[in-house]
Amino acid sequence: MENISLEKKHAAVAASQLIKNGMTVGLGTGSTVNYFLDALATRIRQENLKIVGVTTSFKTANRAESLGITIIDIDDAPAIDLTVDGADEVDNRMNGIKGGGAAFLMEKIVAHNSNRVVWIIDSQKRHQQLGRFPLPVEIVPFGSGKLIADFKKRHLHPVLRQQDGKTVVTDMGHFIVDLVLNRIDQPYQLGQYLDSRIGVVEHGLFLGVADEIIIGTSSGVRQLKRDALQK
């Protein structure tokens, strides 16, 4: 556990060095992002950087503001220069699954509106193929039972996410269904299917989104870049 925390810190600190004065920065959600917020706040204090953040969850907004990071609404941001976010799992094609923190709808909106997206992860999050981490799907409460039944018929192994015996409700007021798939052979086809279902708000497949992935190691970081992947 200590080693994983160290890897997360290394990735977070490396990402914080990408931030330049005057930037509008998308702030992701999760434990690795929390380390990034700490590192960014330190740079803001020490270097007197003028930075504003656009957040992907109420949790991140509260933490960022407590650290002295100025937050603005996404609709008030002319552009988001760079978004730094975590991921629950990434594959060798730089696709990912996100949503363990139940913030993937807002994360995807912020990423879509960003000029550049960087993910920060520990070394255990990278696999050859997606699917070890359950795939979250955000759904509207009305008719959710019907939609879950449809997922079951298609052998997607849906589990309605609960915490402390209660159904998890997202910041936007929706439910989350986790699809326990073990492996995803055709992520793009699965994404298209989920996009087509009435009642699905968003899913946790982030395909072709990240421009760079910073992987923390015990001794430093490794980087994956989409430009290099496409060559």
C-alpha cells in the first residue's frame, strides 16, 4: 500500500509540473488526483501562479477550494487548457475505464472540453486489455430496473452500486450500474451499444480521450503519449 501511494505521488508531482501560469486546469477526481491537488497548491503558493480550476465533482471542488485553488464553473471557462485526472484501468492503446469515484459523467464533459488530457495512475492500473475493473454505467432512476434486466439478458452482469446498504446517487442525481465483465474484447462496440440505450446517461469507457498517461513507479514515472502510439 505504501508503494502504491508513492507511485501515485510521483505521477501527481510530475503532472503538476505541466501547469503553467495563466492556465485554466480541469481537475479530476480520485485518490491520485488528491495528490495532484496538493502538489499544484504548493506550486501556486511558492511560485505565485495564477491558475483557475474547473472541477469534475463536488468532492474535488471542496478539496481544491480548501487548498486555495480558485474554482470557476465550466460554462464560465473560455477554454480548458489541460485536464489532469486519474483512471481506474488503462490498456496498451491508452483507452481507459473510469468511474470508481462515481464522477465519470462530469469527468467526461470536462475532458471533452479540454485542449489536452493527462491521466495519472499507479503501475497496477495498466493492463493489456480492459475489463478487470467493473465498467460503471450512469443511468436515470426511472425505469432503471428495466434497463438492468436488459443488461442481464445480454450477459453484461450488472450490479447496482450500493454503499452502506443504500443505492449510490451521483452528483447529478443518477444511479450507477457496474458491469462485471472481466475482459472487454471490443470496447468501441460496447460503448456504441451503451450509448444507444434509452436511460443510459453515460458510461465509464474513455476511448481515445487521454493525450498522455503518466504512470507512477517506485523510482519515478513512465509516460505514454498518443502521438507516439499513432506512429
